[in-house]
Amino acid sequence: MSRIDSLQTFVSVVRSRNFTSAADSLGVTPSAVSKQISGLEERLGVRLLNRTTRSVSPTEAGQMFYQHCENILESITEAEKLVTDFDVTPRGRLRITAMSNFGRRELARMFTDFSQKYPDISFDLHISDRPLDIVKEGYDFALRLGSLEDSRLIAKPVAEQNIVICASKEYLERWGTPEKLEDLNNHRILIVANAEYARINWLRQFEKDHGFSLSSVERKLAVNDIDLVYEACLAGMGITALPTYIAERHLEVGELVRLFPEVDIPVRSIKVVFPQNRYLANKSRAFLDFITAYFDDPSQSN
């Protein structure tokens, strides 16, 4: 019995907390598992497991040893995958989660182009603005905005979220076009309650940078869904802040009018996020390379 086999047996016992369950998963007898653990403890000169009639649990030394064993076995698995995946056509299924408005407007086209290049890769796409633990829930990638606070993850910027202040042509015909920032005091504002860029903060930034008072801004609508604010803006309900990937086509045809183009709103990065210690299979490497090139220059991704 090799040392690697002993480590695998020990890890299996700690995970299952039971010799019989570990034996079943390894395809051996419980007595063989017990013999391997005893041999391992004898060789190391330390007790690794506390045994009772119903279950086993790691000692303090056993817990420390278990963590190192997991890392060793994971490294071996990754090394094997690296070799077996080398020069193999990317294939399989990717699980991805993305922000709702970005996902709806950008990813269908991108996945279509990706599928033409990599026909053997398919997707499970989860659209949600709720923060997810992608490691725990088994996602390969997430598309997110904002800062990254989880040390288990890597975040690679792939695109920018540019923001424009806009209103519909109908709204401006009815209520007039604000010429100066101060004029916003006399207009109706639509707010996305859960989006940092679109809350009243962008007005506060104007107030700070340009030295005027937003004393009577009427928040006509505050809602936690950007698509509803977008539809309300198109319908003529008020002025709002929208990402360019939502507003751009309506600006081009004149349905929306950009206001205060000279005023800068900080650009935010859209990041592709993935587990730090997870082996990147060919399908994952293909996706990461493709999405990076796609948003840098869509014509280069084909």
C-alpha cells in the first residue's frame, strides 16, 4: 500500500466520520481501512483519530494532517488533469452566474459567438443580483461589479460599466430639458435602490463637485430593479442614470436623450470571478480567454 493510498484512506475516513462508509467509498473492507489507519498512525508516531463505537473524529494532530493531505491530493488531481487535458478540444458544461441586467443584454450574443467557436461546450447560466458563494454552490465563473472581498476568489476585469444620465424625448418635451445641474431640483428623478451608481449618490456627487444644492429633488420612483427604472424612463416618467449597455441603442435612435455629457461619473469594472485554487480545465480556460477578448474587441473573439 503506497503512501498516497494511505492519505486517500485517511481523508475518506475523516470526511465520512465512519470506517464502514469510508470503506464503501474506497471499495475495500472496513478492516482494511482500520489496518491502513493504524499503520499510518504507527509510522507517524501520533494518534490521528478518536474512535468510538459509532463514529471517528480527528484529533488536533489529525485535523492538521487532514488539511495538508487534502492539499496534496488536490494537487495530484490537478496535475493529472493538466496532463490528460493537454491538447484536448474544450468540451463539457460550464456553470455561470451573472448580474441580471448585464446578463440579459450582453450574454446571449456572447454565448452565441462562443458556441460557434466551441460547439462542444454548453452552459448553465444563473441570472441573479443576489450575492452567491460560487465556491460552495459549484459555479465555474461569476460576472460581478464592485470590490472583491473573498480571498478564495480571483477577479479579472473584462469590461467597463459606463453610466449616462438620460431621459426620454417625451419627458423632456413635457417638463423641459435641464440645462444646468441646478435645474435637477425642478425635475423628477428615478432611482435604482440597490445599485450604487444609480442611487441618489450620483446626484450627491454632482452636488459635491459642482457646488450647488439639491434641496428639492423629487424622487418620483425608487425601486430595486433596474429594468423597471429603465422602462419607466423610456415611458417618460423621469430622469435616471443607466449603464450604456442598456441605454445606448435608445440614445442612437433618439428615444432617450443624454443629459450633462460633460459630467463624468466614475467607471466601474465588470469582472469575471472564479475560485482561486480550482484547476482550470480546457473549457474554463477557453471561456476566460474568449470573454476577455470579446469585451476588449468583439471582432477579435471569432
